[in-house]
Amino acid sequence: MKASQNPNKAAPAAADPDLFMAMDDLKLAAAGLVEGTLHGLHRSPYTGISPEFASHRSYVKGDDLRYINWKLWARQDRLFVKQFDAETNMNLYLFMDATASMGTAHGPADKWRYASRLAAGLAYLALKQRDAPGLCVFNEHLSRFVAPSVAPHQLDMITTVLQEAAPRGETNLHAAMQEALSACKRRGLVILTSDLFDREEEILSGLELVRFHGHEVVVVQVLDPWERKLPDRGTYRFRDLETGRHLVVDVQSIGEVYEKTVASWQRTFKRACEELDITFLSCITTDPLKDLMVSFLSKRMQRA
Amino acid sequence: MGWVTPLFLAGLAAVAIPVIIHLLPNRRQTVETLGTNRFLRLAMRQGRRNLRLKNLLLLLSRMAIVSLLALLFARPFLAEGLPDAEKEGETLVLLDVSGSMDFQMLDVSHAMLAREQAERIVDNLPEGGKVTSAVFGKKVVALDDFGECKLLPGVGTDFAAALRWARDRLDLSEKPYKHLVLVSDLQKSGIPEKQVETRGLDIGVELVKTQAYGTWNAQVSFVRPQTPVYTEEKLIEVGLTVYGHPSEAQAALIVSFDHGQSMSRTVPLETGIVSFYLPMEKPGMLKGVAELEVKDPYVTDNRRFFAFAIKPPVKVLLVDGTPGRKHYEQDAYFLDAALKVTKKNKDVSPYLPCRSRELDDLSDTRIVALCNVASLSADDMEKLALFVSSGGSLIYFLGDSVDVDAYRRITAAGLFPGSLDRLPSGADLFREDSPILEWDASHRALRAFKNRDMGDLSRIRFRGAFSIQTRHKVLARLSNREPAIVEGALGKGRIIVVSNPCNRRWGDWPQERIFLPLIRELFAYLVGRTDSAGEEGTPREVAAMPVDLEDGRPPGIYGADPMVIINPDNAEGVPGALTEAEFRKHFGLPEPVIKKQGASESEEGLHENRERNRELWRYLAVALLVCLFAENYLADRG
């Protein structure tokens, strides 16, 4: 992590949501995020996709006690945990929306920066769990693909791609996911990080397609604070980052209706995801990344 | 509706400001980016109707705020002046018909013009309301219409009486709206000297000020004889009063008598007294008119009627009971001197005292004074009884010569009101002087001594006096409770007893300054004072009165018994008028609330620093607050 250029500037606390946004080094940010998150949890959050028993392995500190084979312990006086098919080499596909709309910034960072740090953290977590993270970055189409791997340099590759990418282009999630699926040979966990500013039916059909291919899907919607709730007063000329169109709005006159419209849209999306057995998480760029990670891991544990 | 400060209505033009702001595009726009404007459009579409309504209400509330501010400063009020048919008001129109209103303007009577003006005011009043017309001078006379008004020259003015009459009249009215119109020249002489209570004059009072007659005037203010006692050549005094700067230096003054004689003189036009000597063959009534021939603005007071009775002096028989060797030792000496005293040289005493030791022929005598007379013979008592019974007057001054027993017979004859009980000897006087302690100041004989500042009878101290037992009226008592002056009567005549001689043997009271006025008052009472009712046997009097609206008679001489002299009110001859503001201030009249209708000659001035009745600013202020709250709510609501 690059040290702060100003030594006089106080270092942000670990719980400070700006902490990981301020880090330029994604790897470091990812490591800090994950370790900080895991430190707060009391058991391994790892769960596999499939519960099929594959073999035993020696118990390591932090393993879930539910998977300890007590009979084997009784016989051999050593602790072994059951391994399942998905315990090793689970593919984690990080689908990253890098369209222009992800460039909105009214918080500590734009949505892309926020999403990329989340992705880096998830990649770090996956590698820590001996899963194989992969990356799909798409604008109007799939622009960058990193195949899942557990190789030691995999995190470097992922973070490099994430740092090099920049939000541009219009959103076409369906086409992008379709293209990404063709590169995802093995089933795994697909985590789509996007603002979901596309036609709902297009997005859902894309997600449906992903599910059809046997992947588990988690949707993390990242919004800018203003995209959820407008400021209290003022007249603004809002520029649509993808279309470039302008709209002059007196926010005081529509703030309440706007907020309700966005909330309604999110609820609709969430219901649709639940119907597809897709985990839906929503956040804004001012939410602490750590809280988002905890929420994600909790959802995973619940699901398991 | 009226406006106190109508200029602020120009502020209504500022209502355009919120409209312009509303129509102007909002230039203060901050450019921001969003991932998508889709939800903005959705929200705007959904809230468009509400937004339009809200913006419209906001615009209207802001326009209302600006309008209400302008109206608030303009201070509207509801007209409560002249009532209209819907309001059912009552209007009093009071026309000043005092003497000062009666002068010529370009050969037209100003009083007539004022009356026509009042008629126009009445004609221009809206139908439906009640109108009362009245004229006023010193009193107020209601009329059916001003056409009935008879203009009397020389009527005095009393604004206070007119305003009180109007107040009382309108207090009785059940009409919701009341208004008073006063048509007058607002002459200063109509203002009372003391502040007059004007309670209840909280109605609209409209002043229609007519023209005053000018800045100078000459008047014949009085005509009088120097003395009412007959002399062969009578001095008549004519008083002239000139106000301001006359345009002429002199004028002819003519005194004309009813018996045909007249006297004239050219006199300078200045305040003063002009004397005329009129030869008179015998006593009698002098009647006539004095006229000043001058072209002044107010001519009514250039003439003055007069009538006075010139009477012969009253013959008083002074019977001296103890004539001394020296004249000043005689009992009648001081009395004689007191009766002869006159105020000025060439003046004639109204009394003709004759001193005698005997009761002479009483045929021409009016009063008999018995000064320390010891007794009366039977013939004298009979003579006196007839004299007094027929209307003559008798006065006793008791002294050391008085025979108490003889006076018992005089008492029995009814000629003495009481009985004498004690005769003090020359050496047995009071241990100390006994002053007059109390006296009946309500009695006509002693009315002049009502106020001690005018005459203190307690300065009279008797060293000795008779004790008189009486049931008759005691006019004065000494400090030892003994009567000092007693009054009695016999037939038509009066009898007075003074329990002390009119000399210096029983006190020094003849040398007191109070002696002369007391003697003159007692003798005047015995003769018979001026009394409007006229007592039988007393000289006929002349009643003087000013021109009166209710009486209706113009200046002149009327009647014979009693004779009435009517002259114009001298106060009307004093030029000078108040301004409307001064008049209002003097009587505490409220300002008018509306611009009056009908009488277009004068305009009421509105005073901005005084609140009108029925101003609407309170309601406008409440409405403004409501609009401010509404605007604030709509603006914050979003």
C-alpha cells in the first residue's frame, strides 16, 4: 500500500469507509479488507457450492467444527474435517460492470473504485480459501477476462486488470454476461458487481442465463449516494454518464418521489433475484466496505 | 372604501416581480453526473401534476404577499362618513346662522349663500339615510329643511352648544352610521373661554368652512346714559369698538330718538366713547338708535337700539333726632353725605336727601330716615303709617335719644318691626366692640356683600346697640347675637331698622369704607332694585336681550311693559376665524374618514399618523401572515 503522501495526515481507522478507498494498492486493500473482516468473524465463513463428500483433511485452526469427523477422531485421536467437491478449486467469477455509469462519484470514490476494491477483496478471500477467482470486466461487451486460477500471481493479475480498467461505454449486461459465460467453462460462483442501470428484463434474462449454466449468482448493486437519494434542495443539470443527455431538475420538488422510485425499483429487482435464487445485495459508495463484506459472508453462511 | 396613504398602492406593480421570476429560467444550475437520468424522468413525470400545482400555489402566495404588503401600507378603511342606502346612516347638517355669517359678498348675502350651500349638501346626500337639518347661533333650532330658515341679523355663536346638541341627537339615533356636517365660518368668538367637554363626539364630523367677513370691523358696542337720574341736560355715552385696521379714518355717528330728535357727529374710527348732551325737559323714557355710518364688512353691529328710563332723584327725608351744634355732630350728617356721593364729577346722585327735624310733607318723598329720633307723635305715626302702607320706605337708625316706651307705641302701630328691651346708657356701652358677625348675603339688600372681597361687613363694629326682640327678618347680627339690621313691612312699604345710630357716638362705623356701600345698598333696596319682573310700585325696567333664534325678533325695541331691547351680539363683531385644524383641536373632533360628497368646495385633509375608525390593516396583516406561512410551507415541502 502506498503510504499517504502527507505524513501529517492522520491515518484513517480500520472501520473508516474511506480507508480502503484511499488505498491505491488493490492487493493491500484487499488483504486488509479481508483480514479485517475475518478477524471480526469467529468461524470460517467458507462454504462450498456442493455438499458432496470427497475426502478428509487435517483440521486447521478456524475450520468449521460442523465438518469435523468425530468418529474418526475417536478412532484416531486426531481431528479431520470432511472435504467436499467444492472445497477445493471452486471457481469464483467476478463479473465487473465497467460501463460509464460506474463513474458517478458523490462519495469518497466513484462506483468503479468502490466495486474494484470489493472485487479485489473477494478475490483475496477466494484465494485464501483455495478457490480460484477469475475476472470478467465488461463495458458494452466483455473487455477483459482473467481465467480462474489458484496460482500465486492470480491476485496480481486480477488487481492489475482492475486498476487498468476505467468506466466507459453504455451498459448492455445481457450481452456482456452472455459473452462472459462462454469463457466460464466450469461452474462456480458468479458475483456480479454493477449498478444495474440497464433494462430490468435484459439484466434478469442475463442472470437467468447464468443460473441456467449452473452457476451460483450473487448480485451486488453499487450505487452512488445521489443515485439513491437526491440532495434536499437545489437546481441541478444532471448529465447521464452513459447517454450524455442533460436534465435540469429542481431536486426539492422531486426528491421524495425519486427516492421512492429508486427504492421501488430495487425491491422489484430483489424480488426477481430471489425468484431466481440469486442473492441480492445493495450498497452505496459511502457504506463501509467491511460492512459489505460481512454482509456478503453472512449471506453465504446463511445459504450454506 | 378609502385609503389613508394611497401612494403605496403603486406597490401593487411589484406583483409582477414573482411572476417574472417564475417565468425566468433558473440559471443557477450546478452540473452533476448520475449513472442514469431514468429515475429522474420517472420522478418528474409522476410529480409533474403536483409540481405544477405546487408551483402555481407558490406563485399565487408570493403574488398575494406582495399585494398585501402594498395594501397594508396604503391603509384602507371602510368609509363611515356619509351613509348610503345600504348603510342606513343619519346625517346632521348644522348651518351657522350667527351674525358673522351675514355680510355682503359682491352684493350677495353670504348668509344666503351659506344656506344654499347647506341645501346642496342635503340634496346631495344619498337616499335612504336620515337627514336632520338645523340652524344654530347661541341655540340650535331644528328645521324640516333649510328653506324654512329665517336669517336673523346679529345672532351670537356658541359652537359648544351646537356640538352638544348634535352629540345628544346622534346618541339617541339607532342608525349604525352617524355623521355631522357643520357649515360655518368658524368664528373665534364662538369658541367658549373654557374648554368644553365633548364627550361622545367620536363620529365623523365634516367641517364646511365658509368665508369669514374680513379682518376689520367697527361697531356701536353700547349706548347708555351717564346716570339714570334726571338732569336738565342728559349726557348720553355711545361706545365704539373698532377691530383691525379700518379702511376709513372717520365716520358719521347718528343718535336718533323716538321723540324725533337726533344728534350726529363725525367721529374718528377708533375705539372709544362718544358723548352727546341731550336737553331734557322732564324725566321720562329715552328710546332710540345709535348708528355708525361706515362701510365695514359686518354692518349689523353698526346700529344699536337703546331705551332707558331717566328718573328724577329719589327724595329722602332725613329726620335728625339730635341736631348738634356742629353739622358733623348731627345724626343725619354722615347719612346725608353718603347719599349725595357720586362716582364722577358732573355725575348726579340718584338720591335727593333733605334734612329736617320734623316730618314734613311726604308727598314727593320715597324714603323717610329717622336718625336717632326719640319718639313720634300720634300724627306723625299716622302720617308715616299711611306713607309706608302706600309704598314708601322707612329706615330707623337707633341711638341714645330713643325713648323705649315711645317705641312700644310705634311698634304697636306696626311701624317698628320688634320691641326694644334695653336702653344702654351713654356710659354703659358694650364691654368691647361688637362687630357684625353674620349677614344674609342672599338678601337683595346685602347681595353686594356676598363675597368678603367685595365688602366685609364684619369691619362694622358697634360699640353699643339696642336689643331688639323681633319675629321679623334679621338681615345682620352682631357677635353678641343681637340683631344689627332688621327688616319689616307695612302694607306696600318696607321698613328697615339699624340698631346703631348713624353717628360716631356708638362706634366709628360711619367712617369705615364699608359704610357708604352699605347705606347705598340699603337705600337702593328700599327704593326697589332693577327687577325684570317688576314689582308694583317700582319703576318700570327695560329688559335687554340679544337676538335669539327661538325668539325670532330682529334687533329693535319691543313692547312697553316690560320693554324689550334686542340688539346684535357684540361678539359677532370681532373678526377672526379658526382654521379647521384649530377648530378640531379645540373641540377634540375626530378627523373625517372619507372624502365627502356633495360639498366640493373643501377637501378634508387626512392625517396619516392617526388611525381611522374601521381601518382594515389588521385583517390584511393576518392575511399576510397566513400567506407567508403558506409560502414557506410550500417552498419547504418540495
